[in-house]
Amino acid sequence: MRNTRSTLLTIAILLTAMSMYAQDANAILSKVDDVMFSPKDMSGKTKIVLIDKNGKEKTREAIMVQKGTDKRIFRFTAPASQDGIAVLSLPDDVMYLYLPAYGKERRISTSVKSQNFAGTDFSYDDMEAKPNSEKYTPKLIEARGDVFVLELTPKSPKSPYSKIVMEVHATHYYPVSGDYYDKSGKVIKEATSNYVKIGDYWNAQEMVMTDLKKNHTTRMIMSDVKYDQNLSDDEFTIRKLKQ
């Protein structure tokens, strides 16, 4: 009888601990979203450096404009061969790609969101404007030094990843790094971020994504960042995408 009670007590304690861990993981991921989407809106210039397996670099330029947690336009401005190529992310998993050479927009289906965007190592899924807590179910793996380590499992079965292991700054709650796993459980991409504070907000000054299969890296460096400009929803329309 005592053994049974002891076993039940142990199980209860473990279940309670697991529940608290889950709550902690959800709270941490929610704070990450608060950091990443805290401004009402933002805009900035982006320098994109593509580095191949031989160390050869190609540089592109773009602008990014975002409002709230679910509206974003990312548009290339240089070189001339890339000028005008843009992706628009809207609520309810809606994304559009605009290619000036064809003169019309194309809706991006969920099935192709795993594809890389315009030769970078960021997929359309990575470029989507959507809070992490809406896309992933988190689990706290460990608290190590000045980071929390979260395992993020996609809520959508159509996600290109089986999981992402993300390190989160334990004080400021911005993402520090991430390992992206394919459906077979193998790490296929690695990401790092460098955040700096601009005014009241933490900004991803530099993001680096490496495709381990291709041995190819993309660096995105933000500059001229502006916040809370009271941008209109009209800035995030198909008409604006094509301008």
C-alpha cells in the first residue's frame, strides 16, 4: 500500500513538474514574440550578403516594412537584376510573391513555403510575419548560463521542419541562435542573431542563416530602422507589392 501511495505521489510530482515546465516554455516563447513584435510598425534597410562554399560573396539590398504581428513586405532594391522582387506576408498564412519580369503577383501555397526565397538561405516560411507562439509548440529543454533552450515543434504538419532548437537570451528574451531539423531529425540549417537596442525596442541588427547541405550562408544586416510611424494598412496590399 505504501509503495502504491509512493508511486502515485511520484507520478503526481512529475506531472506537476512537467506542467510547470510547459507553462515556463509558453511564457518564454510569448516573451520572445513580445520582443520581436512589440513595435506598432517598423521599417528599415537590409543588406544581404550571400556567401558560397568557396567564400565568394554576392551583395544585395532590400527594404523591409512591417506592421503588427502579421503584415510584412520585403522588397529587393539592388542589384538591378533583383530590383522589385518582393514578398508580402498577410494574416491567415497568406503570402504573395511578386516578380517584376512577369508583372503580376503569385500566391505562395503552403506546400512551397519550404523553398528558399530569391536565392537566400531563408525559406518563405522563415520570412513569414507570424508570432512563434502561433507556429510552434514549445518545450523548455534547459536553462544554461544566460540562455533558455527551447524545442519548438511546428503546429502545422506542412512545416518544412520537424523541430527547431532555439536559444533565447534569459534576460532580454530575444532569439540568440537556432538549429533547424528536417523530417528525418537531421540538422539542416543553423541561425544566429545579434540584437541591439534602438530606443525602446530590441532590433535584430544582424541575422545569419547557414544551409548545412549546400555549405551556403546568408547574412542580413539591418540599418536605418524606424519604429512606430503609424503606417497604414494600405502599405500592405497587392497594389503596393507591385509598385
